[in-house]
Amino acid sequence: METKEKRNEVKNFINGKFVRNGQKPLNVESPIDGAIVSTLPLSTYADVDQAVQAASKAYKTWSATTIKERSQIFFKYRSLLETHMHELTQLNVLENGKTYGESKAEVEKSMELCEFAVSLPQIVNNEVQEVSSGVECRTERRPIGVVASIAPFNFPIMVPHWTMPNALMLGNTMVMKPSELVPLSVVRIAELLKEAGLPDGVFNVVNGGKEVVESICDHPGIKAVSFVGSTNVAKIVYKRATSNLKRCVALGGAKNHLIVLPDAHLDMTASNVVASMSGCAGQRCMAASVMVGVDKVQHIIDKMVEEAKKIVPGENLGSVISAAAKERIEGYITAAEKAGATILLDGRGAKVAGKEGGYYVGPTIIDHVTLEMSVASEEIFGPVISIIRAKDLDEAIDIENSSNYGNAAAVFTQSGGLAKQVIERASAGMIGVNIGVPVPREPFSFGGWNESKFGVCDITGRSSVEFWTQNKKTTIKWNPEAQTNWMS
């Protein structure tokens, strides 16, 4: 992927138009080679307010349209994602550093999320019942107003589609804040939504950093906030948004444990664990971070090392997002080595010919890790897996449950009974059996437990409907001659 040509400056997208603010711009780098590919406006509260005003005005008309009418726009939009798949994929590679295949999969997942959104007319049905003679009760889901979505750097296209299609399909209008590291994809999404026929003001984009996040949490015109990012920031966003009487669901980090039992299928387990720890350069909250090896699993570990050696930075392994990320990840590896862990495969110092300015870390497997080491408990967010040894399944589950996080856990075994124990006892919101990345597919929702999620409802699927709407209940009686009792 060449990054020689600098793209036009990123602008905010408000009320259907790209607008420039007067703030000092921030450079946007491609992690592939370190080249500057664009500039980004560091927006302020005034910019957020401008977007909220546009969204508030658009809400009056948008919320009054039927969900069937809204679905027609998203049918067309989903088709535009398919038409522009190659362009969007390349844009994702450029700003995030993923491989082409990973970036394309992100666009395809976004299409699936749109497909679920356009199915909402069949899912979100009003309930009506005659509760007494001549008396009818009705419940219906209504939008809540202007909402906001704060997206992370690791999935520039998919995560915005976790929130935007459902929230808009249900009648809300939105202010989106993409990560300042990857603003290009969301800008293109805004253009395609407009092309699909989305009315001006329904979807707005405000770029920037911390001030934009704080402004979203504080603005009285925003009724709900979704956030995806680190746990530390998720806590801050959740506390600040809810203290301002907003709904909030904030997804944080993860430390996902994969429990491997001696009877696990050798080839499937090794390839799945390695793919989980290295896919998207390990920069995903569903990545394998700790493998808990139960009893005699050395043959599986040896096979994992063999499989991981096939993963080559710049070929089938993308870059990490920044120089700071590379330094942090390699620091964890060094700390583990100094603490007495064994580095079976070392990804430090990775370089890619022709892209020496890029930020690459090779696949790394660390054995004989103990719970006291930072690599055992802290989120690394890189292509690194730590192996902790356990004498039996009970100890392995205790190790998993000791984590403050609770996004995902998995078990590799051919025993249904042992798998069931992990399903029932692991303290995580998403469980895999012989699957290294147990991401639910629509209509099943995405969301973890413990310090991996703050707030009620999940961010996708059926569970998200309740977050983006509110119930209106109506009781009706027309006929005065109907028999009257305590229920009427």
C-alpha cells in the first residue's frame, strides 16, 4: 500500500456539509510507513454544539419517518459499501495498518451490521392487547433523540457500524467522534450515507481528541453516549456521561484467556490460538492474550510456535498503530523476560523492507509466565500471547476468573463435559469452545463483563434496541357502555 500522496485535510461533517474549524490541525500518520497522510482538526465544544444543533433540527423530521422508510436508505447504503469495498478496504489499510484481508473483512462485517439494521422493522414490533373489556394497552419503542458514538482506532469502519445503523434506523440522530488516529474512514462513511439519501443533519462527524469526548459527555442536547476504547477511559466516559444524566454504554479493554486442555485437537488448536493472538496485530479486544495450558500440553505449544513462525510482518501481519504502541508492546516483552519468563518466539525489533518507518511487532509467544508478571494481567494490545501453566481445569478457571476484565474466554478440548464447565464458570460475557475469537454474529449481541463493559445493554444486536430507544405505553378506551371493573 503506497502512502506517497497526502490526502486532503480531514474536516468535520455537520448538517450534510464538510466544515473547517479554526483550530490548529493534527497530523495523521499511516502506521505502515510513518508517512503523514492527512491533517485533522482538533475540534472544541463549539464544534460539538454545532453538530448537536444540526442533529436536533434533523431529529424532528427523521424521527417522524416510519422505520420502513428509514430501512430503504440503509438498503441502498449497504449496497454502496459493497460497491466501494475495495476503496474502503484500502483506506482502512492506509490509516490503521491492517492487512488487506483483515480490512476487507471489516467492511464485510459492516455490511452484515447494516443487514441486521434493515431487519429491525421485523424485530421492533409494537405490542397491543385488550387488557379489559373495551380497554386496550399498547407499547411501542420510540427514539430518544440526539445520541453520540465515540469510536476507537482499531476498527475504523466496523465499530462505527456497531452503533450508527441501529441508532439511526430506530429514529435517533447522531454525532460520531472517530479516533484522531484513524479519521479517514468515518469521513468516507458520511459521504456514502449522504449518497444513499440520508437527510442532512441525521449523521454528523466531529473530529478531535479529549476535548471532543468531554464535550459529548457534557452537552445537554445529547441523550446517550456509546464508547469503545481502553478500560481507563471507558470508566471516565461512563462516569462523566452518567453524571450528566445520560445513558451510557462504555466498552473497555480485555485480557482474554484461552484454556487449552491436553485432549485438544492439535492442528486446530495451534492455528486458532495463533490466529487469535496475531490477527489485526493483536489490536482487538477479542484477541487471545493469555493461554492457560492445563497439564501436558507441550506438544500444542510446540505446534503454536511452528504456526506463528509462518506469520511475517508486512506480509500476513499488519502494523501496530503508532511508534508509542510499538514501544509499549516491546516493553512488556522485555519486562517478562527480565522477570524470568521464557521467550519462545520474539517479535521485538521487527522491520519491513521498504517500510522502515512503519510500526511493526512480530508474533511473540512467552512461556512460563506467572500471575505476578505484567504480561499476565495488563492489556498489551499487540501480537503477544503469554502462557501460564495450570495443573488442572479448576486451577485454569481460577486463573481466568482472577482477571479484572471479562470480555471473552475460550476452551480448547474434545470433551463436552469439560467445555460445559468453562462455559458455566468462566467470568466473561463471550465464551468460545474451540474458537479463538468468539465474536457473536448478528442478531446476537456483543458485550463483555466486569471491567470490559460499563452500563446496561450490549452495543450490537437485539440488546442494542433497548439502549437506543425508550418505551411509550398507551392505554385506550372508547366505548363508555363497556362493562366497568377495577381493571378499566
